[in-house]
Amino acid sequence: MIVLLDTNNGDHDKCADELGGEIGQLLTPLTRRLLRHPTAPWAVDNGAYASFSASMFLSLLERNLQHREHCLFVTVPDVVGSARRTLEVFEHWKARLAGWPLALACQDGQEHLPIPWDEIAAVFIGGSTNWKCSPHAAHIISAAKMFDKWVHVGRVNTPGRFDHFEKLGVNSIDGSGVSQYSHMRFAIADRHDQHALDLP
């Protein structure tokens, strides 16, 4: 499982050592960091969890257009907490993002709605913490793997949550805490040595 980092730390080898696994880069319009290694694993988030800016999002994509063939996925703009509204936004944005490998951000309620499997390269498991860790999200992850789609999970900052999604076989995760703090990376690296892992 690859950990995609959005970090100022230029020493990715150090982060990889602290985590004890493979890492890549997650670009977001919120921080506008430069792509360091275009041929290494990288992806694009849309920043909607905090505050979506269409102009900043499109500018980020334009800046990295020449490296598009190496991008794992671009998260199509979404409405946090609402799968129905997210699907409507997806329909509006998909044509504007043609040529990029698209990821649908799955939100609370997605279990009751269809997923446009033929139009996406990935699913990004978002939503509330309870929903993200629910059987509904696990079912979507299982289906995505059967469709041979990349599976990414956002906001994975605890050893318990990391362990949970690793066991589900997701391809990549991200987390603001994991990106910023060595002690969180060490905690994840040491997760198998802990007696109790809290999922939330």
C-alpha cells in the first residue's frame, strides 16, 4: 500500500524509512506544492474537504499536464458528506477533466447509488469517519478491485485505520498528520507491535 504525502519535507527517503514502505506524492490546490518526481507514484486531490477553488484546481492540473501519463488519479470535485450531490458534480466536471485518470470521491450514501465504473480509473474513499470505516465502504473497495480500479482512502492518520485499510487491500492512502509528523509515521510503522489498535 502506497502512502501519498502532501508535505514540505523534501527528504522523501526519510519519510519512506519512517513509514517502512513505499511513498508517493499527493498534490492539492490547497498547498500548491511542486511535483518532485514525475515518474514516481503521484495523484491529485481537489481540496474540497477544506474549500474547493475551481481556478486553483485547474491551474494545478495545467501546471502538471506534461506529466499526466504518470498520474495515478485526479479526484473529481466532490461535495463532502453527500454521495448524491457528488455524482451530480461529477457529471458536470468529467468532460472538463478529459484525458486525466478520474477518481470518484465516494461519500456517505454511495451504497445506495450507482458508481460510473466505465468513466473512472479510481475510487477515492472519503466521507465521514464512520462511513469510511463501515461495511458500505468495504463493499465499494471490494467491487473496485473486481473492476480493476485503483482504490485510495483519504484521512488515514492512525495505526488502526491504516491496518484496517491495508487488510482490505487498498492501493494507496493519504493523511495530513502522516504527511506532516514523524511521530505519526513511526506509529504506523510500529502498528504490529501495539497491543490495541483503535480504528477511529
